[in-house]
Amino acid sequence: ILVYPHDLAIGGSQINAIDLAAGAQAAGHDVVVYGIPGPLTDYIAEKRLRFIPASPTKYRPAPSRIIELMQIAKRERIDLIHAYEWPPCLDAYYGASLIMGVRLLCTVLSMSVSPEIPRHVPLIMGTDDLGREAKARQAGPVWVLEPPIDIARDTASSGASFRNTHSIADDSLLVASVSRLALDLKLDALVRAIDAVEILGHQLNLTLALVGDGPARAALDERAAGVNRRLGRRAVILCGQTLDPRSAYAAADLVIGMGSSALRALAVGRAVIVQGERAFSEVFEPATLDLFLRQGFYGLGDDATGVERLAEQMKRLLLDRGLRDELGQYGRQLISERFSLARAVELQLDIYRQVMDTRVIRSFK
């Protein structure tokens, strides 16, 4: 099996790909991870997976990458390529799959079904809603596999080191967000979180810690500096990127985020506000469980500013420690029962068996 994440920067989709690859290897399969070296290369080594570096390209899909994958598939006698997101899918499809007949499976964890993916390629989608959307347009099989969480690794630990490292007082209510500081998908939510802290900062002793890095860092630094100046204290801090954010989750009184970050926070037993685009934010609680199971831990709002709504949600939880603890325990139980990595590995191995039993359809459509 060749596993091909869309890149090896730190992100939920990439970590999921590596964790599931390690699970397949532990089950007895010969697994190799392929991609451009990045921050997660060490994580691949930690999981004792073999890594084949990809040659850099200026655009994707690229003929050189398509040829390179064909050469690797032949040399390594690859039976199945598991690509994540549409660019790796096309890299694998137009050579190894279409010409050589290698089985191909594509996982899409972004929040839309890309029309670039050929209709006959078997797909794994990350939410029920996206699964239904994909089944309506795809000719090939579609499965739903929610992002898995390694509950043995992502568990409660001491957050004292995180607070000490970033000089966050013990009596400060800590709100943490672990996210790529990306311009697309993430920036709007992160800006609203900073602005909500400015609203609450006049009433509550709280700190917002943004853990991550990316192209939006400079813009967020500037916005955070403005809020800190107006509040007269260090209420928003940018902590930089880390491969292991467990101490940040453990230190937090409340976590805000989306996707795998929200799920990992629940695994650690923290109350979570799920963010999305277009000013979406909702508290994860029993009343919103069905919503998140259907659409994923993400959402689209109503294009309002959303700052006041987010601030009220944050205030409700920050002022009620009992409620935070109750929701944290509720979330931990859900992750253990439905989102565990062990369960996801078994489901994915069954999908692999089904893909290997199907005929490869060679079509450009």
C-alpha cells in the first residue's frame, strides 16, 4: 500500500493519513508513505513507516509526479495507492491507475467534493453530508469514514508546562485554538476568536492562545497586538507551531476550533466550541451532536459578523466550570466510542479489501 497525503505540513488530514497507515502496517500490510518532505516527516519515522520522498513540482498534477509514481508502483510492486485530496488523486490516477491498472482509493477530508476527481475513483468522505453529495455524482463506490483520533495518545496530561512556557498565569481562564494559520478556511474563524476576546476581556481575566503557524501569521499578529494594546495586557498570544499540542489542550479551560483539532480536544476531555466559515460557531453538547455527526465538526454560518455570538458562547462556558467538565466528559466518551483510531483502522482495512475486489475502470471521465 502506498499512502500519499496531499502534503506533509502539520494538519489533521495528514496526521490521519499517517496514523491509519501505521494501523494498516500493524495489521500486517506492507505500507510506504510518499510525499514531499515536511514537518511531519519525523512523525512518519516515529510511526516506523517507510518514507519515499517525492520530487518537488511547481504545480499539481504534474507529469513528472505522475511518472515518478508509476516508477515507484512498478519498483515496489504496489497493489493499492491511497491518495488524500484531489491533487494526489490525479497524480496517481493518470499514470499508475489509468495506465498500469493499480488500484486507487481517494480520501477527501476537505469540506466539498472536488469535480476534478474522476467519477469512477472510489472515494472516502469525512462526513455523512459529503458522503451523500459524493454518491450523487460519483459512479464509483463511496464510503464515509470520520476523522479518527488516537485516544491512547490524545489523553489528558498536565498543562502546567504550556502555561509556564508561555507565561500564562494560573488564575487566567485559557482559551486555546490549535490550527494552521491559513488564509483559506481558517483566517475568518481565528479573527473572530481574537475579536471575541476583546469583547470579553473587559469582563473576564482570560487569555487566547493560538497554536500553529502559516501564511496568516503576520495578519493575526497585527490584530492580536491591537487587542492587547486596547485591553492593556497580553490577552492574545501566538504560540507558534508544534507537532504535539496535547499540553495546549490540557492547559485550556476551553478549546475553539474545527475538524480534527476539535476532536482531539474532546479526546483530552475539554469543552469545545466548533467554528467554521461564514461566522459559524456552536458549542459541542448533546443538543448539537446530531448536527456535527451529520456535517462534521465544522459549519457554514449566516455571513453575520458572528463575533458577539461567539463571545456569548465563550462566556457561557468560561463562567461555568461544572458545565465545562460535564461537556468534556461527554466528548471524551463520544470519541472513545465512535472516533477511535482502532475502530477507523478496521473500517479502512475493510474498504481496502473491497477496493481490491473491484475491477479497475480506465476512463478519463
